[in-house]
Amino acid sequence: MCSTPLSRTLGSLRLTKIFDVSNGIAYLHNRTPPICHGDLKSLNILVNSNYHAIITDFGSARTICDTNSAKVKNTSPLDSGPESPRVELAGSGTSITVTGPAWTLRWAAPELLNAETPDLASDVWAFAWICWEVMTGNFPFYGENESTVIVRLATGNLPTVGDNQQLSQLQALCSLMTDCWSLDPDRRPTSSSCAEYIRRWMVRLAQQVFVMIKFLTFFHIGLGGPVAENARGASRRSVR
């Protein structure tokens, strides 16, 4: 949980955007058939006039015909998206070949580097990076070149979210992101469970903010509010 009242407030404001995105992904994944967005990242998230985060750019979207095997239905009209990035590492680990749209690489799940088709689990992986972007203000692997990113993804060398100053104050979010970044796609949470997890956390944060406001209101009254003034006036009258 957040460690200070200010961090609680800032965290809850950003958390609402993360919650909107998680709800949007869950909506797509629970359609019949499920829809895999395939290119989730902050650049494809817009904020509308009501300050809600909206998922956009469905050029890479695909429908899933078998949610158990995550097999992609090739006949879907949504299947016109670009090919997933493919990476080949030489035996020494120093020679790298990349084919496909490298600009999506930083949000790509490790299995996509082996030319596997994007699915619901890879959307969940990308969702964790959106959480990272919202809370830190940085792109995935900020300051690192593409070759370094590829090696880190291929070896599972991901950031330690608890070491980040902003994220370290939000342990519940750190835990969720770590689960979403499981190298085994089958062990990642579903988008629905992510949305429910964040919803419950938002309820707890709201309760904490309510308690904090009540405390500050009582503290203000005790120091110099109308109740305190009435009490001091009554005390002066009794002395006379």
C-alpha cells in the first residue's frame, strides 16, 4: 500500500486509468469469440473528455477460437494485423536478427519473440507494462537499445518493480505486475482477474482516503475550528 497520504492520492488517481484499461481488456477478452488486441501499449491508450482511459488502434486485433490452446482463428476479419516480431539469437548470444515490427518489441511477451501468435496471455503481459508506464512515466526498458531489450526478454531479465521509487509504494500493484510478467503464459492471471484485483484495491484505497479526511477534519476542528472557538468562548464566560 502507499506509505503517505500524498502518495495514496496520486496513486489512486493513476490507478483509475489502469483500472479503465484493465476493464477494457477484460471486455475484449470476454467477447464471443474472445478478441486479442495484440498491440497494447500506452501509445494506444487515449483519455476521453470524462477522463476515462480508452483502448484504441485495433489494427493488430485477432479473434481467438480456442481459449484453452489460445489458437488464433485465421479466418477472422480482424486478422489483418502485422506479423509479430521474430528474433533469432546466435549460439554466442551476440548476433541478433529481428524481423517484423520492432516498434512493438518493448511491449512484446517473450513467447512472441519465437514467432508465436499474440493471444490473451500476451495482452496481459503488455498490460503490466502499461501499469509501469502510468506509474513511472517511462517506456519499457527506458534508455536501453533494441538489441539489449531483446536479450533481456529472451533471458527473462525484467525490471524489479519493487526497486522503482514510484512502484515501491504500491506493493499490491507490484505483485500484480509480477504475476502478469510470468515467463509461462499459462501462469499469468486473466484480464478479468486483473480488473477485479484492481477494483478491490481501489475500494480499499477509497476507504483509507475517507478515514484520512475524517481524521484531518477532526484535527482541524480541534486546532481552531468552530467547535474549538465555541469551547474557548464558553470557557471565558465561565471565568467572568
